[in-house]
Amino acid sequence: MIQMLIHLLFVTFVTAAQFCIFDTENPTTCSFRDITDSTHLFRILSNNPVTSNIKKIYFQRTTLTHLPKELTIAYTALDELDASYVYLWRFTNIDFAQTTKFKKLNMSHNQIHRVSSFASNGMINLENLDLSHNMIQSIDNDGIVYNENLKYLNLSDNRIGKLDRNFFKNIRSVKILNLSNNKISSLSCETCDFEMSFEEFYLQNNQLISFNPDFIKSTFIFDVSNNAITGEIDFSNSKLIELNIRGNALQYLTINDDLEMLDASDNTERSFDISFGNNKKLISLALANLDIVHYENIFAGLHQFEKLLNLDLSENNLEFFDLKAHNLPQSLQTFNLRRTDLHSLLNWKSLYSILPNLKEINIVDNYFSCSELPSILESLQEFNVNISGLSAANDKNKFVQQNCAADSHRKRNHSKGACVQKSSNNTILWILLIICLSGYFIGAVIYANKVYNFIEKFKSINVPSMTVSPNNQSRNLIEEQDEV
């Protein structure tokens, strides 16, 4: 009997070992490979003795529809499970209460459509949950229950359209929340009676049209880029250190005094303006591709940023930029003026005194004078300023040729293209007009021809003798007209 039991345990261990491969560098990590379906995994786990030393499990070359509950029964010491890229499409009632140390769950890159009755199954110690890159459209009220230990939640790259009040109430302990790349048009919890504790909040690439800054009073890093937010937003009462709000349609933006990094590029509202308040901590400022009417209001506040290192003004219609008049901070190290339609960089001869710490500048794709640009380059190189696009392999003459003559040629081609497009539109209008006139002319010719035939027939009528009554003659004429 004892020999049979030993033999059975040995066979079970060998069978399990064929699929549970231990990491040579980390004996507490085990990987399942080449599992064909969930039933296959269930059979392996059913024959696998309870293991108390495995802390991490992941899958390779595996296809599963769900995770069998036997997984947590067999591995009681499990604290991390990576079930990404295994084609999961639903959750099962896994009892994570068996694994009291369970802290990290990765179920990203699967085909999950819905989160329902999931995290209430014993994951009281879960700290990190990744459900990104699935097909999630909705999260039930009990889909993720409150867990004071949950600090990281990633729901990015799904199809979520709306998140209700209960969702935010249940994740109020989360420090890092990623909801980017979804279809969220509104956040229903902007007036919640509980405070969120997000330190990092990512909402980029959604469909938001408004946002209440009171929702992120405790947030330090906030990314709401590439949405459709309009109107005014006031972040003056926030604790933000990094703010990315590019790709919206704001009219007015107010920043807080502690902000260090701001990206407000690609704003489509022409009346867009920024209030910098008393901020003196800004280190990086990106204001690229702003289709605004007046830049002076924004440039007037640049001098107050005594710690500013990076300034991006690329893809704006500046034409002329006066280094001295705009009172740029002397701390500036990188300056991007790429594709700003620059014809001249005023006061460039005083560059070193104006920007003594400048290390790199980008002035490519502009329309400098070909006689002035070489002198500008010499001055920049004299002060050891790195010029983007100019290197040992790309000599000065070639750079000048590409950024004055060549760009002027491109500008002419661009203007020519615009003229061609305008000419094409005019040609279409002329063709339509000619067609209309031709139709009118053809109709007039046909009508005139009928009138002419009628007159000719009238002339050819043989007038009978005077005995013919006028009434009969009129009747004959009418019949002739009817024939015509």
C-alpha cells in the first residue's frame, strides 16, 4: 500500500513537472507552457499536490477561456499571477482567499468583455491589477469592490464608455489609475462626496468634453491629452507637478504654482490663453502647434520661470521672433523653433547674453534669409550650442541649403499647390456654368427652330377664295398650329 502511494505521488509529480517549469534563477517561480485549453489546465492542477513554495505563476504559449479555481487551491503561497496573452474572455469565481498573500494580477492582452463579481473573491491584499488591452465595455457595481490595499489599476486600451459613482468609490484607495485609450465621454463622479487619492491619473485618448479639476485634488501627474475638452479649466487649487492637456480645444487654462511640466500643444481654439499665476517652478513648457491669434499674452509670462529648462514653440506661425523682447529666462537649455515660419531671429547676435545656458536649439524647416543663416549658425557654434539637424555628416552648407533655399522652394510649391487647388475649384465652377449655358442655348435653338417651321408653314398656306368664311380660315390656322 505504501509503495503504491509513493508510486502515485511520483507519477503525479512527474506529470505536473512536464507542465510546471521552474525558473532556474528563481525557484519560487513556475511557468505553465503549451496548455491547449482550460480543461487541460484543470486536469494538471487536479493531479498536482498542494504547493506552498510557489509565489509566481505565468503562462507561455497557452490558450485559456477562463482560470480554473483549482489554481489558487494548488498554490496557496501565490502572490503574483501573470495570465496575459492567453485569450481569456471571462472570469470565474476563483477563491483568492486561499492565497492570503496574493498581491499582483495581470490579465492584460486578452478578450475579456465585462468585469463582474470579480475582485470580491478574497483578494483583500491585492495591490496591483492590470486589465488593459481587453474588450471591456462595462464594469458592474461589484466588479471591483473596495480594497484599501489596491494601489495600481490599469484599465487602458479597452472599450469603456462610462464609469459610475460606485466604481470610483470602490477604487478610492488607488494611487495610480490608467483609463487611457477608451471611449469615456464623461466622469459621473466629479461631484462625489468622497475624496479620490490618485497620485497619477491617465485619461488620454478618450472622448471627454469637460473635466472638473476638483476631482484630482490629490493628483501629482495628470494626462488628459487628445480629448475634446472645451471652455475653461482652473487647476490653481491642485497639487499637480506634471500636466499634459495637449490636443484639446480649450479657451483658457490656469495652472497651479507647483506645476513643473506643462504640455498644452495642439490646442485648436484660436482664442486660447494661459494664466501662469505665480508659478516659478516650471521646468518644461510645450506650446507647439497653437492656432491662436495673439502669442504676446502667453510670451509675456515666460520671464517669470527662473528654472525653465525646455521650451517648445515648434509648428507655430511666428515669422519673426525677438530673443530680447520676449524676456526668455536665462536658465533655458533647449529651445525648439522648428517649423515656425521664421524669416528672422531678431537679436541673435546677443544670444549668449540673453540665453547663456542654452545647449540645444532647433531651427529647421524655416524660411531664413540665405545670407543671414550662415552667420546665425556660426554664432551658435561659437557658443557651443548644439544645432538640431547639423552634425559632422551634415555640413553647414547643406544645412543652409535645406533651410533657406530648399524651404523657400517648398514654400513656393506649397503656394503653387494652394493656387492649383483654388484653380481647380474655379475650373469646376466654370465647367458647371458652361454646361448650364449650353443647355439654355440648345433649348433656345430648338424653340427657335420650331417657331421658324411654324412661320414657314404659315406662309405656304394657299389662301382660298373670298367665299371662305373667316371662321373656317381661323379654324384651319388653329389646326395647323396644333400640327406644329
